[in-house]
Amino acid sequence: MEPIQRKSLAQEVADAIKEKIQEGFFPLHAQLPTEPELMKSFSVGRSTIREATRYLSQSGFVQVKQGIGSFVISSSGSQGLDDKIEKAGFDEIFEVRQLIEMQIIEKAVINRMPRHLTAMRKSLKERARFAAAGDLEACIKADIAFHTIVAESCGNSILTELYKTLSTHVSKSFSESYTNTQPFIHSQKEHEMLLKHIESGNKIKALDSAKKIIGHL
């Protein structure tokens, strides 16, 4: 017999919300209750609600809009896609990431807003700091955060959610493939150039930087 997998409190909350979405209690495009309301409803803390929301976002049920709230985007989620990615090899994940990321950057150059650029700068600074300190786990997290913000800035919610679903597996692949932060140190300058070109609206140079980044990692 296989051991019973115990769910975390956040997973239990996410499952309860997911069930309400599937039952139509939270219909498509509906906004979920606020964090304080969910905290009261489930008698849990803010960190548990945020983690549960992250699960729902990564599995394709909701889209989180910073400063606004979480909105239902699917009653079935992307579990099927998630399973396919889980079973795929690194080369397949890498190829899909490249295709999606090039489209994202092309649109981000046009649609990015000042708040996105501010968040990108913050993530890149953290990426550089953790890379220099040799903290691989934190460095990978900062790298994924940077690219996720770029995805959020592109203005296409489907591309953004596809990237977020993929990013979980990209992060896992990085953790399994790298033993130190040297690849991230080597690609830091190109990431900074990518941000510079997104900020200036130079699509050709931004795409060129993206190609170089993908070649590094």
C-alpha cells in the first residue's frame, strides 16, 4: 500500500475553494472574497490564504491581479496540462518556455506599465544578490519571479497563466539541473539588458536579449 499523502492546511483551503468554483458558487469571471473574508470563513491566517490562492493560480482556476483581487478564469483548471508538463522532459519544457517567453516579451515591450518595471527591478536585484551569495534556491525563486512579472506585464492573461503553470516545472528543472548559481551570475547582465530594452520599448533588442538568456540557461 502507498502511504497516505497528508494535505497541508493551505491545500485543504484551496480544495474547498476549487469545489465551490466547480459547483458554480464562484462562477467564471467572479471575484473571490477578500483575504480577510476568506480568513474569517476558513478560520486560518493570511499566509494560509495566500498559499491557497497560489495553488489555485498555478492550477489554472484563478488569476491574481495585484492590488485588485483574485478572479475565476476556469472551472476545470489546467490540471491536465500540468500533468503533461510534469511527465515531459527538460528539453520539451525548455522548448515550450522559449516559444511562450518570446511572445510574452514581444507584447511586454508594448504593454508594460511603471509598476511592472518597478517589480522587475526589485526581482533582478534579488536575483543578483542571491546569485552572488551562492543561494541557489532563493536565486531560482527570484529568477522565476522576474520572468513571471514580465509575463504579467504582457497584457495577455492566457499567456500569463500558461507561463505561471510552466514556471513551476521550470523551477523544478533548474533545481535538478544546477548545483550552484554560476549560470545565473553569467546571465545577470543579459537579464538587466532585457529589462532595459523592455523599458525603452525596443522590441528587436529585447527579443535578442531573451534569446541570449535562453541560450545561457
